[in-house]
Amino acid sequence: MSAEVLPYTVKPHPVTGLYNGKFGIWLFLASEVMLFGALFSTYIFLRIGAPETGPTAWPTGEQTHLSWKLGGLNTLILILSSVTMVMAWVQFKMDNLAKGRMYLIATAVLAIAFVAIKLKFEYMHKFHLGIKPSTSVFFAIYFTMTGLHALHIIGGVVVIAYFIGPGAKLWHENREYYTNRIECTGLYWHFVDLVWIFLFPILYLL
Amino acid sequence: MSGDHHHEPSFIRKYVFSVDHKVIGIQYGVTALCFLFLGFCLIMMMRWQLAYPGETMPIIGNLFGEAAMPGGVMLPEFYNSLGAMHGTIMIFLGVVPLLVGAFGNYVMPLQIGAPDMAFPKLNMLSYWSYFLGGVVMLASFFVPGGAANSGWTSYPPLSDIATTGQTWWLFGMVCLITSSLLGSVNFIVTIVQLRVEGLTMFRLPFFVWAQLITSFLLLLAFPPLEAAGVLQLMDRLAGTSFFLPEGLVVSGVVQTQISGGGSPILWQHLFWFLAHPEVYVLILPAMGMVAEIISINTRKPLWGYRAMIYSTIFLGFMSFIVWAHHMFMTGMGTKISAFFATTTMIISIPSVVILTAMVISLYQGAIRFTVPMLFALAFLPMFAIGGLTGLPLGLPASDIHLHDTYYVIGHFHYVVAPGTIFAIFAGIYHWFPKITGRTLNKTLGYIHFAFSFIFINIIFMPMFWQGMAGVSRRLYDQTVYAHGDAVQSLTVISSWGAWMLGLAQIPFIINFFISIKAGKKVSDNPWEATTLEWSAPSPPPHGNFATVPVVYRGPYEYSVPGASSDYIPQHITTEA
Amino acid sequence: MSDAHADVTKHVKAYIAVFTALITLTVVTVLASRLTVAPSVHVAIALAIAGFKASLVAMIFMHLKWERQAISGLC
């Protein structure tokens, strides 16, 4: 079934003002909110339930072995990647494939830098100190939430790489369709950024 | 579509990796019916152990090997696996895929006049993700220790320390959650964006509304279970303690290798946050199908159509704030218990509104007692019994006595088995002519209905007495307790009911396969119905409608005063 | 299409403004975490800043500000 037969694959619906893809990605993000919402709730549930003292007390400050500098750097990287992502869409919207592609590449590079810092300087550092997810509930939730977030980043990189490479074929067939897809990718990407905006303070600062 | 004839898709593209919503609907339907049958076989085996504990199972007892049934006698561990997998298969692989994947996929786009779903490839992916989940679940029977055996609810700490089957169960669930996520996004976008001209939201058949709300429930309720599944996987594979408290004792030994600090109650919250909306996922599409069938076979508009829709929306919303009524026994405190008891009482109101509207729809109707109508009519009292017996469970004071007894089993099975599964049968008999162009045999249909109705009540009615006598669910052998032994005769009755129900399905199975090839050929609109799917050819071709229909009226214009015919289809402009 | 062009160039200014705001707020939230106040105040400050940052991302980067039609059309 091709794009011509199904209505509103490219053009927005007159009442909702959305093309199908954008509507779909927003619904998907709603379910993502519930996924991360459940994990944030778990964090709150476990933290409130933790005793004041003893081996299962919640660690703060130095005890967490988390570096706010690295976390902060990663925050800046993700914010910057959100800007490059949205700029890529602007360029495609203005019919500039070459510039748009440059911004997409910049986004992918920043995303890879984020994951590299996360793995090389944060996870590896913890493993060297003998800290594993099983060490305490704090590290369990730290590794689970940041790990799941990192998987989302990697997923996003795969999609962006597809649109830089083979996916760009669509640009020559249907520019609007391609630009729409970049917009949907962007929505997902900003959402991943948004999750990190909450993860950073609750894990590194509080 | 005539221009497409020169490149006819290959067999694989057409029937295996098809993107056509009708083929995917049939794939879902056939797979899910197989799983439904399998889930039923599991329980028929368990019913032997329950009725005649410790006795050799006749005929098939020796087929399962020494690890599961030495000498034809079921081991407790195998019994637990069967129990957990019966629940999982019936709910996640049988009923929901039938209601949403099969009927939703096949009928909904036709009812809104769409050529296909909004995202045909996602639709295909959704089916194959479901299929993979099913394969993982089946494969788990063959891993060391057998399939998951911590119940379909997988409560920790037991599930955290259970055999490998539990890990497979979790991976299988992740596949199934992905499938329903893709499906629900697709359904919502399709219903909102792809309706044909003139088909406003309040001209949609009630079935489409039910699918819309159901999709929202699937979309928003499943992710917390996915999160919980990830946490449990971490507990099982990475040794974390999300659900394990400090100083946990297993078989008299304090577990020192775990860090502790987690809580088993956390799982219950996350699990029931999914599983209560899931109950409405199981019932809303069934109500949708019953409503369609009732309106067509009474030749009357649905009574209170708008009230039913508003009730459904309210029901969907409320279903997210009742989950802890499954957890009154965890010591949440009186204030929280009172809150959830109150919301539970409130949520029963919209269900009653919908049910009442359907009953009133019958009043003064010229009822046609067709086979689908009989199943639909049976749905009404059966669902009512299921719903009303739920009220004592929603009140903490009475729940303390009834919690985790056979009363609970009887309650939710009345909702899901003679309720939802009867609605599914009604749907099969009703839409079979649209899917195949042929009708199922009536006589076999009547036989199927009559015996199913009798035996399904013989199974579940005794459970209420058993439960009130204090018999706990999931017992391997209730006769070891004096209070259980006293009501063992009820278990035997129940078991015989189950096996007889199995036999009662034979006429249906024969009917189903013979009618595909040799059933009586019928017109495109054999029930004289008004909704759009009946204006398409039977079976509808790729792309569904020859010309895109335009809608001029509401979905249930039957017996309109002054009209020449007793029904006016939605796409007809003026009365001819 | 000229209409759309004018539209997106207007957007770019907003993107740069949001970018600066997000960077500033990240610095602010780190600094705020070093104040000596009660833990509950820390939580309140951190969540307020994170919430504000998140709404900036949602409104501007995710274009919710310009999706009036979708929001009113669906509700």
C-alpha cells in the first residue's frame, strides 16, 4: 500500500492539523512518558522507603560516586544535539539538503559522544571501583535508568544514521515526506533530551 | 486499484508478510484461536489433578515425561507452570489478540471506510512481534525447570528466584508489549485520521469507539509493566534487589548475597497499574461487538448510544485509578484502601450504564434469534454475574475473607469466559460471512451455543461456593485441608464441566473448517446491517472499497418511521 | 512555501534563545544544589528548574507552541 492511497501520510488532516506520522509519534511518546514515569515512580517509592541509616540507606553526595561534572557535560551535549536536530529540520524545510545533512551528522556525533562519555568515564569508572548494579538499590536504579536512556539514544542514532544515508533517497522522491520524517525523529530526540533533563538532577544532584 | 494488476504480489508478500489489514487480522485471529485452544487444554489437564489428586491421568498421562508427570501423575511444579501459562496464554496470547488484533484489525478500518490502517508496515510488525512473543512463551516449556511457574501475576520474591522459565516469560512479555504498543498507536491514528467524509465521531459505530478507548488503555497501561519487567529482569540477571527486601529468607536461609532495600509491593503496584486497565481491554471491545450484534438483530437503534460512549470514556479514565483494589491485603492503611474502594464503586457505574443500555435496546425489538445474537444475549447476564460478584471484592471488609479464593477465580472468569469469549464467538459467527463470503452452519451453531452455555456455567458457578468455603486459588490439592476436602465434590463437578465444554467445541471446529470451503454463499450484507463494512464486497478486495464511500447518517438507522426498508445504510443519501 | 520559509526563520531565533536558557538553567541547577538548605527545598528547586527546562523543550523544540490546531482539534 503506497503513500498515494492512504490519506494524510504527508499532508496534514484538515481538522487535527497533523499528518499521520506526527500523530503516531506523539502517541508513542505518550507511552514513553508512562514507561519513564513508572521508573521515576520506582525511584521515588524506593527512596522514600529507604531507612535513614544502615546498609540500605540512600546514598547522597560523595557516597554516590557520581561526578556532576561529567553529568553536566553530558547535559550540555544533549541540549546542543537537540538544537542541531531542530536546525536540521529547519534546513530541510528551506529545501537545503546539504546543510540539513550536516546538522544531522552533528547530532549523531554529539549523541555518540554522550554515549562514549557515559560508558568510558562513568560506567567503567564505577566498575573499577567494584560498583555494580547489584551493589545497592541506588546503583540498581542508576544503571537501569541511565542504561535504558542510553539505549534510547543509541536507537535515535540508528534512525538518524538511516536518514543521513539510505533514507535520504526519499528526499529526491518526496521532499515534504522526508522533512516530515525528520520532524518525527526530532520529536523523539527532544523527548530523550527531556528525560535526561530530569535524570540529571535526581541522580547527580539530589 | 485496477492499475496494480500487472504486479501481483508474491505468495509470501500476500499471505505471510502482508501489510493488508484484513490478512493481518486473519493471521491474528487464527494464531490467537490456536492459543485460546492451547490455553484451554492446559486447564483441562489441571482440572484432572484438581478433581482426582494424585491419580494417573488417563490416555495422555504418559506423554509428558518423567520431569513433568512421572507415572502419569502431575508434579506440583508442572501444575504451577500450567497454571501460570494458562493465565498468560489466555489473556495476552488469546483473548486480547482476538479482540483487538483480529476483530479490531479486520473490522475497524472497514467500518470507518478506510483503505487500510494508517501504518500498514507497523501493523505487520505488530503481528510478528506478537508471534515471536508467543513462540518464546511456548519455547519456555522446554527449558530446564519448565515454563514460568510463579502465576500469571509473577509476584516477587518468588518470581525473582524462580527457574529460568520466568526469564523467558519476561522476554516474551516484552515482545507482546511491543506488539500491543505498535497496534494501539496504529488504531488511534487510523480512527482519528482516516474516517471517510461525513463519518463524524458521533456517527461511528460503538465498536469503533470501544476500540479507540481500548487502544488508549493499551498505549498507556502497558509501559509500566514493561518498566516492571525490565526491573525484574535486572533482579534476575544482574542481581539487583528492586523487589527484594533486606534479610530475605528463602527456605530457612537468609539471603546474604543480595543488597536488599527493595520491596515486593513495588511489583504489585506496577503490575496492577497495567493489569486493571487490562481488564477493561478484555471487556470493552467485547461490549462493542455485542452492541453491534444486538442493534442489528433487534432491528432497532442502540438505546443510549451517546451515554454508552461517554460511559466508555469515563470507564477508560477511571480504570487507571482503581488498581490497588487488588492489594487490600498488603496493609496499605485504611485511608488508601478507602480511596481505592470508593473509585472501585464509582467505576461500576459506567459498566452498569452500558449493560443497561444494551438490555433496554432489546425492549420491543423484533428480535432475530440468529446464532451470533444468542451468544450476544448470553453475554449480558453472564457479564452481569461477573460484574456484580466483583463488588464484594472491591470492598476491603468483604475482600479480606474472599481474597485469593476460588470466589475471585469464579468472578473474573465470568467476566472473561462466558462474557468476553462468548462475545468473541458472537463476533466470529457475525463477521464470518464478511471474511469468507460464506455463512457458518446454523444447526451446528445452535448446538455449539446450547452446550457451551450449559457447561460453562457448570464450571464456574460452583467456584463461588468453593471460594466462600475458604478454598484458596492455585492449590495443587485442596483435599489435604479439611475445609477443602468438604467441598471437593464441587471441584469434581467443575472439572467435568470443563471437559464437557471441550467436547462442546467440536461442532464449532467442524463448522468452522467446513464452512470456509463449503458454507452457504451469502450476499454482501446478509444481516441487513447499516454500517460501512457491509457495503464492501465479501471478502473485501485489497483497498477495501471500489469507490470511497461518503457517510450521511448515524450507525444504527433501523426501523426508521416512514422509510421503505427497515434499515438505511450509512452511505445512502436518500431513502429509496 | 514562502510562507513556511518566513515561519521557520522566525523559529530559529526562538531555538537559539531556548538553547541559551537551557544552558544557563543547567548551571543554575548545579549551583543551587550546593546551597545549604533543607533537603525538601533542594528537591523543590531542582524539580522546578527541570520542569521549566522540560516545558521549554516541549513548547519550542517539539513545536507544541505552534500546534494549537492539533490540541484544540483533538480535545
